[in-house]
Amino acid sequence: MATLASNQYGKSKVRFLRVSRQPDGTHHVIEIEADVLLRGDLDGSFLTDDNSSIVPTDTVKNTIHLLAHDHPDTCRNRFALVIGNHFLTHYDWIHGVTIELRERPWSRMGNHPHTFSHDANGTPFTRATFKRGGETTLISGIRKHLVMKTTASAFVGYHVCERTTLPPTEDRILATRLAAEWTLTDLSQDFANTDKMVREQLLRIFADTFSPSVQRTLFLMGEAALAAAPGISSIRLALPNVHFLPLDLSKIGRPAQTTVFLPTDEPHGQIEATITR
């Protein structure tokens, strides 16, 4: 006999751009793509023809748009709390909500009050999990933030066996598509300021600290983020290698050159860790 082990449903890729118009003529914008999944007493809709427990996914979409309108000055992280609390409050048979909000960043063009350019480096996101009568988990982060430094990085002293062909180097280009997510513990804190402090520390350590390995750099970045942001309990980092390999131009008259490199990231090393207090 078949058994329904678990289930959830909802709406994915619900998009909106919200414009907040200030009295002085300045506009603020936020563009979001949302996934909202619901869990609860929904077995009947799977096991019988009874649809009475189904909140239509179109209703989920409309709710996201309505809440975006009614909370014009809410940041991405707090908007996730608004969505989760709404569904738990309005539907007593919904016991849990999982939310991911992905932001497309827009930067003000100079000091112009209502003109913006797309900041294409990385995708900020929020992931929230709600459980009726239980703890709310709120995670903020960024994905695919491309950073590079052209020196102050080395890789020597690693384990060598008969299958090792990688030469050691005292000076190399270090680049990565940074992925980071941090768990927010105080749900009343200034989320925007916490996110700003975390990102600043991650990039400061990457830029200013000599890197003997990606592993060491990753830990130092996480350690600095925890020290700067008391409102987070842990941070998970992934630093995939984006390689820029020295090109051998010796056959065309440029031996030992260190000017031109070959960009490649397939295959690439994948370094990940979670740092906690």
C-alpha cells in the first residue's frame, strides 16, 4: 500500500518591484522573486477528492503582492516574517511555511533621486522557515558574488602523492563566486545593518588578509563576520575556485610571463564550511 510520507505546495518565482516614494521626491526600490511553500493538514487533497484544505497557489501569489503593497518600507528579511506570519494567522490548518526571497539589487545612479542601475554582482536572498507553535528560522545571505585579488595568495605545503600534478605557487590570483548565508537570531534587530556588517567583514578579510589557502581564508572571513555581528549565530560559506591560469607563451617569445591568464572554472575546487560561535 502506498503511503503519503510528506507534502508541501505553494507558488514559486512570484516577482514584484516595489517603489517607495518619499516626501522629498526620493524613491527607494526593491525587486524580489519569492518562493512560498505551505505545509499542514493537507493529506485529504492528496488522498481523496476533497480540495477544501487547498489555498490556491494563485491566492498565494496574490497574497505576496498584497503584502508587498501594504508594507512599503519593509526590508527583505522582515518581509519574509510578514509573509510567514500571515499564512499561519489566516489559515489554522497550515502548520508550517517555507519562504525564499531573492533580491535583484538596484543601485542609485549617482545622487539622482529616482534613477537606478542594476548591480549584477551576486544575488542577496532570505530563507525563512515557520512552524506553528515552534521556532522561526531566518537566514540571510548572498550567492554568486564574484570577487578576485591578483596577488597576496599562495598555495604550498599541501599533501603530495603519485597522482599530484599541481605545482606549488607563492603568488597566484585568487577568485571565487562567494556564497554565504548567516542565521539571524534576534528577530527584532536591524536586519539591514547586520547584513551590511557581515558583507563588509567578508570582503575586508578577502581583500586585506594574505591567503595561504582558500580554506584558511574562508575561516577567517566567517570568524570576522561573527565578531562584527552579534545578531547572528552561525555563518555558512562556500568559496568555489574561479581559476585564472598562467598562459605559457614561451613558444612565441614571452617566457615566464605573468601578464596574461586563462579564465576557467570547469572543473573547479569547491570549499565549504560552517562557522559557529
